[in-house]
Amino acid sequence: MHIIVLPLLLLCHGVANIHCSAVHESRPQDLRSLLDFKRGITSDPHRALSNWTTRSHFCYWECTLEQPRRVWGLQLSRQCLSGQISSSLGNLTFLYELDLSYNNFVDISSNSLVGSIPPKLGLLSNLGYLNLRSNQLNGSIPGELGQLKLKYLILGDNKLSGEIPQAFFRLSSLQYLSLELNMLGKALPPNIGELLPNLIEVTLENNNFEGPIPDCLGNNALGLKMIDLSYNNFTGRIPTSLGKLSNLTFLNLQDNQLVARKNQDWEFLNALRNCRFLEGSLPQSIGDLSTSLQVLLLGGNSLSSQVPQSIGKLSALTWLGLGENNFSGTIEGWIENLKRIRRLCLQSNNFTGPILSSISNLTQFYNNLLGPISQNFGNLQQLALVDLRDNNLATWWHNSGDITQVSTKLK
């Protein structure tokens, strides 16, 4: 479960490119559209548009050449441009990629709608990539975008508001949806997973979304690798269907109004055992989970660092599975508080330190545990199997009690 908070560094002086194809056909409407766009720019400190003139063909304005002679990509990210986004971009009907991210577009004109994303962008029938991130765009998301064939839609870090239009959910080919750091709200449609089944990443953090997290998200959008719904107003239970997302690497649900009052409300945690690609470190807040939680299985991922001491607060745990990860450090401190543990799986990690006598049922191998085996192992009356292979334990054995199967490969 990987939660990352990084400062945002905005850089100017990126790459300014027009990608076009060039053979026989040249469309004057593409030239007019680009020059109209340039006229709306009030500040171009890095002269990204300095050679946009009628004296040279637009295909020579830093571009790649294919066929036919039409503009298919416009990349002006991180140029510190200010001004208006001209609605004439809607006439670039061959356009597939539009990247105007990290600029300062404030006053966007389109059909007299000041401050909005131009609805005329919905005419770009070939557009597959739209990136308007980190500007100062406001208003609502135009429903006309739902007419496109977008795979990438990146509108994060603006001032967009209102609810996502219903027409937007016609983007059935959409794979990457970035709407974070806006003022969008209302509930997500309950069938969002059916409408957008090809989603790989969805980032909606820092908005005003409300209502339940749609169960359909985990039932239908099975390719999801990243979900960030943090800092919203989502309510209700966390759906157990998230556990079906076997490719999930990042899940962030913090700072919502989600509830888990009954044991079954925590079932989503056990469902996450199907998510085999979780990475990063466990947060200290894991200790704030229900004290009635009995089973927590997070094995077979890429979780690392030390197991937080707060996990010892989960005093009702009978089965804890942390095996086959990259955990390190000692198990001392938190393990003694798990008095009810009957099955403990810590195999294939990098734990170090002495083995403890307070464990009543033990499976911990392929670690770096060292030192003598405690004589108190003879008092573990419920222990049926102990496997201590591939550790650094000193050879010792005494009074095995009711132990019936012993497999030791002591170093």
C-alpha cells in the first residue's frame, strides 16, 4: 500500500513541438488554427512560438513528418505561456495529442464561455491524449469531451468545479483519468466501472466528491493499478471488490468519511490479499484499524521498511500474514502484544534479531533471525509445526512438549 506525498516543482523551459505529417496534402485550416492560438497568447517568455509565422510551413515548426500533412500533436508543456486558449484548436481535426500542461492559461474563450475548457475541443475526433494540468482553468468539464476517443485525460491542478457530466462517461477507452486538485463534486456513478472498464489509473484526490465508493470499480475495471480518492467526502464502507484488483499497486483513501463499525466492514482488508503488487511501507495508522480485526493478510507484495509498532494494537489478531515482502528490522515490541496469534507468517523477509518465546504458533523462515532458540519453546503446548529454516539460530533443543513435526536446518 503505497502513499506518497511529494512537493510539486513547477519547471518552465520544456519541449515545444508540433507533430505533423507531411506528404502531399496541406490544410490551410491547420495553419489558421495555430496562428489563432498564437494570437491568444499574451506572454511567451521562452519564445516557444517565435517561429510560428506564415513565412515557413507549420510542419517545420519542430515536428515529425508522417502522412498526410496534418497536425496530429501539439506539445507546449512547461513553457510558462499565459493568455487564452483559442477555440480554433477545435478545427485541428487530425489532432491526437494536445499537451498544454504547466502553463498559466487563465482567460479561456470559447463561444463566449469565459473561464471554461473550450467545448469545441469535442470536435477533435482523433484526439487520444489531452493534458491541461496545472493551469488556472475554471468552470465545469464540458460534456462535449465525451464525444472523443481519449485514452489519457489529465485535468488535475486547476480550478474546475461542478459535477462530472454524464456524457463524460462515454469515454469507454479511457485508461488514465487525472482530475485531482480541483473543486469537483457530487457522487460518482455507481456503474463507473462498467462505463470506464479500461481504467489503469484514476486520481481524484483533493476534490469534493461524496457518496459511496462504487463497488463496480473493483468488479469491472480489473486493470486498475492506481486509485487515489484521498481528501474527499466519500462515505460508507470500503467495498471488498477492491480486492479483485490483482494489479493494484497504489491505494489511497485517507481523509474521507468512510466508516467501519462492524467486523464485516473490515473485510476489504482481507480481500486485498489478492493484490499482489502493493509496495511501500505500512503506515503507523494501521494500528487505528478495528481492535476486533482477526485476520490481516498482506503477504506476497513488495512492502518494505519496518513493521510499525502500532500493529501491536490489533490485539484480536489470530492470523497475521506478512510473508514474502521486503520487511526489515526486528519483530520485538509489537509481536508480544498479539496475545491471540495462532498463525504468524513472516517468511521471506529481512527480519533480524532474536526469536521470541512469546509466540504461540510460528512460521518464520527465510529471514535473518539469529541467536539461541528459547527454552520456553517447550511450553508452547498448541504448537504443531515449527519451521525455522534459513535463519541464523544457534543449535539448541530441549523439552519439545507437544511438538509433533520439526523441520530444522540450522545455521
